Amino acid sequence: MSSEYELSDHSNADAFVFTFHAVDEKLGPNQRWSTWLDVERGSRGPEPRPSWVVTEQAAIDTELGILKTGKEADVFLLERAVEAIGDNPAKSSLLAAKRYRTEEHRTFNRSAAYVEGRRTRNSRDSRAMAKKTTHGRGVAAGQWAYAEWDALNLLWTAGVPVPYPVQVEGTELLMEFIDDGEGGAAPRLAQVRPSKELLGVYFEQLRDGMRELARAGLAHGDLSPFNVLAQGERIVMIDLPQVVDVVGNPRGMDFLMRDCHNMAAWFTNRGLEVDEQELFADLLTMVF
Ligand SMILES: Nc1ncnc2c1ncn2[C@@H]1O[C@H](COP(=O)(O)OP(=O)(O)O)[C@@H](O)[C@H]1O
Ligand SMILES: [Mg+2]
């Protein structure tokens, strides 16, 4: 038996319909079995895997609520937990589930300028995308999820503060939930007013992250105080599906400059003078 659970009142939007198979009395309406073992190895997070990652087959995912509905994706709060079995203690972790919408459910489409110079994984997918078949629309939405997945893997492995990428499957990306230490979500940079000292600490971390991207030939592409979270002494860069190839994309330099401008403006406005041109020049030395 299978049934569908509506997460919200967007009754005709597939993106909001969470399908589960009620094969077991154990599962409530907002639960599913952990999808950890459903995906291939390359779709699970990089090693060394943090100890909080729940990998047990018996784990259950519980949808706790929505963090944010967006133009291209919605972010949900998910708990992945397993009960104590024998000698194994109970374990649980909070995850952010970012679910990309298929094209017809987007309210905004930024695809074109970002993906110039980017290749799709196979030609069947390219043709399906061009024809906008149902499969094609799924592929397009999934490609944003995989692009963000790749960027998170690259950055996390390089030690840049980004959420640990737990797994990706189709249009859903599961990652570490960045909390505020009190059970809530960490605020966006735009919402905080750090001390001058902390601003300096944040800027170092941000520049290191941007340098790491630049070293890989990439720019975030949508970097702003809304896509950086403040978690205590640490900032965490998020929202990376549109990473841009600085050289391969004809507008790559513009995207990099805009990232520098947005962030330099925020720091300067909060009281730490940051020169956007200097930052841009510094990053370019990493690219070339
Ligand atoms: N890993 C995460 N931990 C905590 N909050 C998150 C996480 N990822 C996203 N969020 C929250 O969801 C919002 C939207 O996520 P984001 O990736 O920026 O998507 P978009 O801006 O495209 O809708 C963020 O501003 C943040 O508040
Ligand atoms: Mg965002």
C-alpha cells in the first residue's frame, strides 16, 4: 500500500508531495525509512564521515517542519534517528533537506547565465531537458541538486565551513543542519551585528572559503549575507547550486566580482572596511 502526504496546502505542486510507502505500522504520516542505503556510494557524503551521521538501515526520517520556501527549492528540517538495538545505543541527528522544484513549479528561473559552459551528464538527459519532457524537467531540477552536492563535497573536503553533505537523491539534497546552539536554525549573516573582533574572524573564514572555490576555478555565484549563516564564532557558506566556472563561463568574472561586492559591502557597512577590488584581485591570483 502506498499513499501520499501533503506537506502544505500547495495541493497541485508535485514538489510539495512527499510520497512514502506505508508498509509498516511503525511509520507515521510524516515519516519514511532512512534513504541512506537507497543511494549509491558516490551519493553519500565524503570521508572521514562525521560521527553524528546516522547510517543504520533501521533509521527513520521524520519531517519536523519547513525551514524556508524559496523560489527554486524548499528547505525542510528532518530528523534521522534510530532506536537502541541490542548493544547499539539510540542515535539521532538533524538534517536540512533541500528539495529542488521542477521547472514548472518555480517562480524564478536563473538557469541560463549560470550554466553556460557546463555539461550535462549524458546526451539522453540533454535531449530530454531540451524537449522539456517530464523526465527532462526532473533531470533539470536534479542537476541543481547535484551541482550543489558537488560544490559542498569539494568545499567540505577542503576544510571550508559548509554544511556536511550527507546524501543526494534525485531532487533532494540532505545536509548537516546548521543550528544556533539552542535548537533553532542559525541566523543569516544579514540578521546579525557581530563585534568588530568577530567581524574580522568571519572575514578570514569567508575569504578562505572564496579562495578555495577560486582555486577550483569557481565562484559561488550568489554569495550574499543571505547565503552565509552565522553559527557562533563560525560562518557557514550555503546555497551553492549555481557555482560558476570563472573562466569557462563568459560572465564568470562578473559573477565573481558581484560576490566580492556583496560581501565587501556587508562587512564595510557593519564596520570592517573591506575593499572589493582587493578581494577580487586576491581571488584572481588563485584562479590563474
Ligand atoms: N544546512 C542548513 N542549516 C540550517 N539552515 C539552512 C540550511 N540550508 C538552508 N537553510 C535555511 O534555508 C534558507 C534557504 O536555503 P538556501 O540554500 O539559501 O536556498 P534558497 O535561497 O535557494 O531558497 C537559508 O537562508 C537558511 O535559513
Ligand atoms: Mg539562499
